[in-house]
Amino acid sequence: MKLGYIGKPYLENVNQSNDSGSSTVTELNGLLKQIPGCGNSEEDDISSWLDCDADDAGFQLMSDDEIIAQVRKPNSDDDNSESDEDEVIEISKIRKKVIESNADAFECLLKD
């Protein structure tokens, strides 16, 4: 059972209303002990599970200003621009084939 998805930001929010993060770990440990197969967990295990994703950007809570800064940050990944160029070339080739096949179809209609 992986509890890393709860993450440290969850504890920070809980700590705002409940000044004791250890009581949250204790509560989680109590809940885990009720789940079959999870009775061997200790509070240290739960703390390490919660802390393991603390620095993962996918689990961080960000303020509005932080979100705006992240969105506005220039994308330094040149691979995306190359793939965009490749897509434009592919679309151009497809359009050319469609135009050619439409022209061929139109010629066939004129012959009849």
C-alpha cells in the first residue's frame, strides 16, 4: 500500500488547523492497523512515506502567484519545437496528397 500520494503538503494543510503533525501520523497509523495486511506499519514508516514525495513537483501545492510564474516560465525544451516543425511538415504533406487526389477525382468526373 503506497501512501506517498497524500504527501507532505497534506500534512502542512492539516497542521494549519491541527498544530500537531505527529497526531496526523498517529491517526493514519491507527487507520492502517485496521486494514488487513497493513498492521505491521509504524509511525516512522508513515512519516517516511509522507516525506518521500515532498520535493516532487507533482505533489506540491502552489499559490496563484507560483502557478502564474510556472506557466509564464519560458520552455527551454527544444525538442518540443522540433516536433512541432515535424508536425507542420507532415500536415503539409497530407494536404498536398489530398489536393492531388481531389484533382485526380475532379479529372475523372470531367471525363465522364
